[in-house]
Amino acid sequence: MDRLERNRLERLAQTLEKGKKITTMSLIELGWNERLSALFEPYRSGGLSPARVVAQHRGAYTVAGDMGELRAGVSGRFRHEAAGPAAYPTVGDWIALEPSGRRRGIIHAVLERSTAFVRKTAGALTEAQVVATNIDTVFLVVGLDGDFNLRRIERYLTAAWDSGASPVIVLNKSDLRDDLAGLVAEVESIAAGAPVVAVSARDGSNLDALRAHISPGGTAALLGSSGAGKSTLINRLLGEDRQATGPVRESDSRGRHVTSRRELIALPGGGLLIDTPGMRELQLWTEEESLGRTFEDIEEIAARCRFADCRHKEEPGCAIREALANRSLDPARFESYLKQRRELRHLELKKDVQARRQSEKAVGRKMAALMKDVKMRKPNYW
Ligand code: GDP
Ligand code: ZN
């Protein structure tokens, strides 16, 4: 960290008060930085203001910036030019805003995201849905009770790497176990370098080790299965300041008061936390690349197989089968790797089918138009 950066952080730390509400936060406290400032340059000259999406409602957003909090929707042009659902603003996004009076604003652009959590939407179509963006650190929360499962941790790691955020594995409910060092070591062996911290949200032990991974102006999120202790941890991180999680009261377009949950929360002592329903249960939606990263050791062994397209079944000179035989590769880990590969392939197939259906539909539409044309001139043909 150079001197300028340190000065900046010191100034920032001085301005941070315990439990500051997002309504009174400056851009820097919301995570504004040099990269964003450079990205925003063209919009600034167009007279727009930067702001961050703190909550999402049906078709509208609560955004926060230098002007405080206001409600905003996308411009007609944005809607017209949006490439797809993934292009629309999401909690965590930085946007170019045109304030339009009466605590209202128009969103003209979404700044390029540094990271994004993407999941497939519920339902038959495998359409990517952006769940949250610009998350720097993601805490993968695992309960040291029935929830503890190395394979599940591997899946969450894959999702984290896929998003671009840095994962930190949080073993919660440390109060229930006394073999912590062994458990941490076991998790470290599959963590591929991600930090592992054991904490107890219940008695508050070791929470500082967790807080150390959230920098002022940095954005964190919690991921993990239901019951792992995410809500309890969030309450701990917020301390007594429950205001930040309280409902936001605003007026909708018809002037009625509506309440909604704030999903980007300011932490006492600096830093932000994204807590959206989508983040809470993230379905597996990953690319081969991050699978390779989680299972780097397996890919390394497979690279030593005699045949490049080895299926690790009957092929001679298979390094994987050798590693399984001499126990240098854990069969459960290999099984987990195969399972993820199968799921990915399944997703790929679904995407293929979807693409084919769409092109069939396009052909169908053309045929229908042709038939209409034909029918109009029916007497000549039939
Ligand atoms: P979430 O679904 O991930 O948000 O989990 P919750 O925060 O609702 O916690 C689920 C259950 O685990 C609750 O009964 C909590 O009281 C309990 N719990 C959370 N943290 C701890 C902990 O550190 N130790 C113990 N023993 N229980 C915990
Ligand atoms: Zn092989």
C-alpha cells in the first residue's frame, strides 16, 4: 500500500462513525474508488451523478450517493438498448443517475462490474440471473454441525471464484467442537489458498479474524446453506445497530408508502454487506474454468494420463486411477469432481436445447409468415 492510498484510507477511517446510515454516507464509504471514477468520466461530463444500488424492487431501485437515498428506474433508452436481463441494475451496481426531483432519479447506465454473482433462474429455462455485483469478499459460511461437508464447501468455492470475489471460508458454530485445529487443516487442504477462519456467531469468538477481511469501502457477502448461521453472523457484525437492516419506507409511483428491505448494509467501522435472498441460496451455475480452479489438483493429475482425452476408466497409463489406487487422491473428492462435471454438462445440454428451440421458433415464425402470404394468394395455388 503506498502513502497516498494509506492517507486516503486514514481519512476514510476518520470519517467513519459507528453505525452510520447509508442515507448519510459519502460515495467513498459506499465503495467508490479510482477505477469507478475513471469509468464514470464520460457520464460526469454528461451531467449525471454516480450512485449505488442498495435495494431492488419490482422494476424500481433504491440508490444511494452524494444526494442521499432516492428511488430510481431505468430510462426508456436503457430499456431499449439492454442486451438482456443481466444488463439491468442489480444490488451492488454503480449507476449513472439523473436526479429528477422529489427524491426520484433516472438510471442511464450501469458501470462495468468488478465481480458478479450469477445464478440460473428457477424454472425450465436456464437463463442467467445476476444476483449481486461488485462484491470484493464472499464469506462461505459452513456450520460445524450437520452442515459440515467438504464437498459442499468445494461447490461454494467454485461459485465464489466464478463471481470474481475472493472467498473466505467461515467455519461457524466453533462452540460445538473442540477439534478446531484439525477441522481447519482439513478444510485448508481443499481450500486452494482461500483463508479459513473458525468462529462462533453465538459466543462471538474470533469474529475479529472475520472482520479483518472486510476493508473500509469494501463490499462483502455471506453465502451458505440455510441454518449455517448467516443471519446470526450478520447481526453480530452489525452490533447493536439494527437500523441498517430495518425496512426502508418510501413512496411508490402512485404516492403510496411501500416498505422494502435494504439489501446493501453499512457495517459499523466501515465496509458494506450485501444480503439478498438470491445470495442466500445460490444454485450451482459455474463455468468449467472455475471448476478447474477448485479441482486444480485433479486437473494436474489428469494431465499426466497417457491419453489427453482419458476418461479415467479402462485406458492404460491413467494417472487418476493410479492416484486413486495409491490413495494420493481421495475417492470422495474425485466423485465430487465428476458430479460437478455432470451437472455442468447437464446445464450445457439444457442451454443447447434452449438455443435450438429458439432457432426453431424463429424458423417457425418465418414459416407462419410465409404461409399467411401463401394463404392470401390461395386461389392461385389451390
Ligand atoms: P441462516 O439460515 O444461515 O441465516 O442461519 P441462522 O443465523 O438463522 O442460524 C441457524 C441456527 O443456528 C439458529 O438456531 C442459530 O441460533 C444457530 N447458530 C448460529 N450461529 C451459531 C453458533 O455460532 N453456534 C451455535 N451453537 N449455534 C449457532
Ligand atoms: Zn486417466
